[in-house]
Amino acid sequence: MLEAIAVFVIMAVLSSIAVPKIEEMINREQDDLRADEFITVKIAVTEMLAESTVKTLQPVNAVRDLTQVRTTDSPPLILADYLDTDDMRSAELGCTYTFTAGGDVTQECP
């Protein structure tokens, strides 16, 4: 009986150490994924504006659907065409993006 209690105490101590470390690793991984996606979106905006004749975007606030981001060209260039949208994890990560006419991009994540 004493051995069972000792094993239980050891398991409790190990759990109290391991659980916070696991949470920290998960949070760090999500931060890295958010940063990678932000860089990908910024590069895609730069490429799209380089091909644009007008060189401006239609401003968009707090969007996850990147098909809504377009240039002011006629016909407009669409940001989603410059991204592999299957790899985008904005909804999963809870991030939204804001785009200014000049091409500045901001990312908001919880």
C-alpha cells in the first residue's frame, strides 16, 4: 500500500512539471505558425502589388477569407491567387488580417 502511495506521489510531481512544459511547447508552436503565416501573407501582397498596374489594394478590415483582398486594378488581382490557400491556417489559429490601400498588412490573433 505504501508503494502505491509513493508511485502516486511521484506521478503527481512529474505531471505537475510536465503539463506546463507541454502547454508552453504548444503555445510556442502556435506562435511560430502565426509568424510564418504572417510572413507568407506579406510576401504574397508584395508579389501581387508588383504585378498590379495601379499598385493599391482595396482596404479590408479584420478578414480571414483572403479571397476578399483585391487590388484596385480592373479586373482586380486577388490575393488568394498568390497563396496556397490549403496551407493557410488563419481560421484554425484564430487570426484575422487587415490590409491598407498601400499594402500594409497587420495580423490580429487571440
